[in-house]
Amino acid sequence: MIKKILVSVILIFLLISSYLSYSTYKTFFQENTIFTTDKYELYIKPNTDFDSLLNQLNNVINSKYHFSFASEKKGFDKRVKSGLYIIPKGSNNNDIINILRAKSKVVNVTFNNHERLENMAGRIAKQIYLDSTTLVNSFYNKDFLKKHGFNEYDALTMYLPNTYNFFWDTSVENFQRKMLDEYNKFWNQDRLRKAELIGLSKIEISILASIVQKESLMKDERPKIAGVYLNRLKKRMRLQADPTVIFALKNKSGNFQKQIKRVLYRDLKIKSPYNTYRNKGLPPGPICMPDLDAIKAVLNPENHKYLYFVADPANRGYHLFGRNIREHNSNKKKYIRWLNKKKIYR
């Protein structure tokens, strides 16, 4: 009798153990993904609770019941973290929870060639979880700008075009702090020394670089163009840069999508601090986000005696340079004839 009872107890124990083992396996270690791709990118917004996360997982996991049970046992249901998470196909609940606990991925954030901070904010907002309005407000924050030596006109110079790594749910404070750190790293002692020798501040270098960039897409020509503008500044001549007039026209109209291929004589009269035909010296801020190559071109200008340049019709993308007004007028006639021949009137 005792032997039968003992056998029964052992059988019951084995059955219970088998059930618990199977239940544990099904809860934690059985595959629980239903997507067909190799991986799934899961974006969890800040302040997402566990119920909201479960709704996001409708097309990701097979059993929300077992995922919920596993999450409760591991304490994850009370500690959902925002971020971007990569879930491989075939993952089990234990894998998924471990990924969501501590493996938030970084994303590449790229921006360049923007004319205004507003344009840059729109580009960034498409890459990380920050809306453009929040970004613009932080970019123009007066306390931040004053503390770090910028103002509303030259604030764009702080943002160096490149590709940066950020967590998808990074805060606007972290974003701006990293951009300031990158700016300070770029302006090392060597570059500051070069700027001092030229006689311009680092912000002024960036402003001039924005003009140089708009004047030429040819990187090998930019040091030569930078040399022209620096020669004019030394002689206290107006820069007379067409791109500054184009920016002034766009800024006045508020339409930065407008394409202006030819600057007319009447445009040169526009009243704007950006119009370098009316005002001496540099404009109050950049007319675009200068790339690093343009900044380096200003810091390492070509040494020559040219004071003028105009587009070269025979060598598209490049320019004809003149040391005096006589040479410039001769080059200018060639360019105007080409414009008229191509019927480019605006």
C-alpha cells in the first residue's frame, strides 16, 4: 500500500514538473515572433505604458498573453523604456524582454546645406523623436545663445553639417549639448590660430564660408574665392556677393523655396543687412549652413591679388578672376552674353 502511494506521489510530482517545465518553456523560451522579415524595428515613444506597448506588438508577437506573463515575472511590465529596439526574427519572450530592457539602438542623424535653422529642424525631426517646433524653440533660446556667444542671426553657425549618432528618443537638451560639444571640438587651437591670423572670429569665418559655399560647388576653387573676399575685406571694399542678395530677397519674401538663377540690377538695391552690395563687411549671419570644406577653405585661403570673379561660361562650375575692374568687366561681358544666349532672365 505504501509502495503504491509513493509511486503515485512520484508520478504526480513528475506530471507537475513536466507541466511547469513546459509552461516555463512556452512562457520564456518558445519562439514568439510573427513578422516575416529578418528583424523588426520597434519604436517606443517616451512615457509609453505596458498596455500601450502591447498594442504596438499586435503584428510583432504571436502570444501577448505569454509575453505579458513573462514580463510580469521579470518585472518589465513596470519599467518600459522608450527608444528604438531591433527584434530579430525567431526571438522568444526572454530575448525580447532583455532587448527592451537595455539594448536601445542609436540612429544616424544627418543634416547639411540648410539655409535656416527652421529647415534643419524639419530634417532632424524626420530622423529622431523630436518635433520641429521644439527644436526651433531650443535653437533660438536667447539664454542658451547668449551664454555660448551666439545670437539669433548667427545661431546656425553652431551646427556643423555631418552625420551624428543619437538615441532615437534623445532629448532636445542632449541634442543641443552634443552639437555644442562638436562645435567646440572642431574649433581647436590650430583653427582658432588661423582665424586670428586672418582677423576674423570663428563665427565670422563661418559666415564668410557660407558665402563661399554658395558661390562655388567646386571644392578646389573655394580657397581662391575665399582669397578674393578676404582681399576685399582688407581693402574695406564691399563684398558685392550675389548669393547674399538672393538670400536677402528670399528672406524678405519669406519664400526660401524660390529659385533665383540671375540677380538683376534692381535686386542690388534691396534694403537688407544681408545685401553686401549696400553694406560693407559681412552680413549679420550665414546665408546657409557652410560645410566643413567651405570653412576650411576660408581658414586656408589662396594668396593672390584678385578682387573680382564671375562665372566662367566655358568651364561650368568655375569662375573667371580679375585683379581690377577692367579685367572684371571683360570677364563679365562673356558671362552676360552667355546668360542672354541661354535666355536666363531670372
